[in-house]
Amino acid sequence: MSIFHRSLLDVDSLTPENIELLFHRAHQFSTRGYPEMKFTSTRPLVALLFFEPSTRTRFSFKIAAKRLRFSTVVLDDLASTSMRKGETLADTVLNVEAMGTDALIIRYGEDTELTDLLPKLKTPVISAGQGKISHPTQALLDAFTIRQELGQMKGQKVLIVGDVAHSRVAASNIKLLTRLGAQVGIAGPENLLQLPQSLSTNVEVFDLDDGMRWASVVMALRIQLERFETGLKDAVKPHQYAERYGINPKRLEAFSARGLILHPGPVNQNVELDSAVFADPRCRILQQVSNGVFMRAALLYETLIADRMVLDA
Ligand code: CP
């Protein structure tokens, strides 16, 4: 029975051994391909429940499941569900589980409820991003990309730029990267840098240009207008943001020649990232996306592999 046969809502619940195992497995999948799997009974069934839009996370979990020969069902068109008739999210998840799922991959926009739901579920839940609070698989794939490219995490200086306050990616990354020995800095408009104390104590706030000189990795974040309160929306104008905080070729002149440029996506082109940055040899944004499949396959494999599955050699 897999040691992972349980839920993953954020990176806190992962032990150092779990993290190393996921890195090892993702590396194996990326370099040697996926294992040939034979199933002694029915294939594991993974339900993807996306209560918020997604391209990368939704597709990479689905592709990862396909690579492992798991079956998937997807609920992402909320207008076609009985939530339109007033059914709650919790009841929707419980009903899908009652149909016989082996794992639930859930993306959810609010900051609560998923945690409350967990004790009522028998199958593992993997968060595909929850509110502003967590996006554990994004942090894992980001850390994997940094290690893959720079060799080790210890001693890296990761500058997260932009809308840190609304970012579940930043929240999970601050926890994971600092645990793995990196230093994390943040830069951006002051009103987008607020963090809960549990996270802010682990980061240093930088002026952007100073931060660019300091960092070995720069991770730009999307301005998440959909999570802004009205007043804040009026205060952040995309063209002004691009000028003051956008990552562009001029700013990158101060950045390490061996550094990495990351972004979790989706990108607001020419807002947080100048479109020319995609051609910079330090840019690894699409590699993050490819690694998302390997890392999610690693997690599904470690979560669901059990004695009912037999692996070839
Ligand atoms: N990075 C990320 O979560 O992208 P999606 O919203 O497209 O899944």
C-alpha cells in the first residue's frame, strides 16, 4: 500500500521523504518514461472537479492520469450540474465520491470548506488549487524545475514578483522553497504584498531592481483581478503595473546570466511579463508546464498505487 494513500491539501503535510520520493518519481518519468501498468481489476478512477477555470492543472492531471492508464471523469462545466439548482459544493463532491472514485482532484475558489469536507470523504483529495491559500502541486513542480535546472535548492534566492497577496502559488511556494533551503524574496506594489504572518516571517521584501540583482530565480505572478476588491482594482492599472513591476528585457539585464525565469501561468502578456521575455534563454515557463505532468503523474502514482495494481518490471 502506498505511503501516499491520503489527501494533499497543501505542502505542509508532506514529509521530507515524501518530497524526495515525488522528485525522484517525476525525474524517472521525465527521463525514462512511464511504467507499463497492468491492472488485476478495474483501473483506478480519478475524478477531476474544477469549480474554477484551469488549463494547465486540469489538463496536466488528466494527461498524467492517461499516461498511467488510469480512468478519469471531469466535472468542470458547472452550468450543467445540479449546483445550478442550488446543490452545494460539499454535496456535489460527496455524491461524486459515492459513485465510486479512487481519488478526487479538486480546484476550488474559496479559502474554506475543502478542509471541512475532508473528514466526510473516504478517498484521497488532491488540491488543484484552493482560494488564495494553497496550490501544492504547482509548488512541487516549481521546486522540481528549479532543482532540475540549478542542481540544488539550498542557497537559491527566489524572488516572487507581483500579486503575492492573492496568490495560492506564492503561499505554497514560500512554504516549500524555504523548507527545502532556498531564500525567498518578494517584490511588487505594496498593496499586493500582504501575507499572513506565518508566511511573511519567512520572506524578505525587495525593491524590484535590487531583488533582480539578488535573485537566482525570478517568478512573476499574474495580477488576479478576479480576486481584487473594487477599490484595489481601480488602483492597479495594467500599463502602469507593466512599467513599474513588469519583467522586461531591460530589467533582466541586472539578473544573473545563469538564473531562471518562471511563471505559473496563465500569463498576462505585457503586464507582468513582457512578451520578449519568452525568448530569453533563462525562461523556463513551458518547462514548468511539462514538469507539471511529470509531477502530477508522480503524485497520482504514489497516491493510488496499491496492491490491486501490478507493475511490469
Ligand atoms: N498554474 C495554474 O494553476 O494554471 P491553471 O489555472 O491554468 O491551472
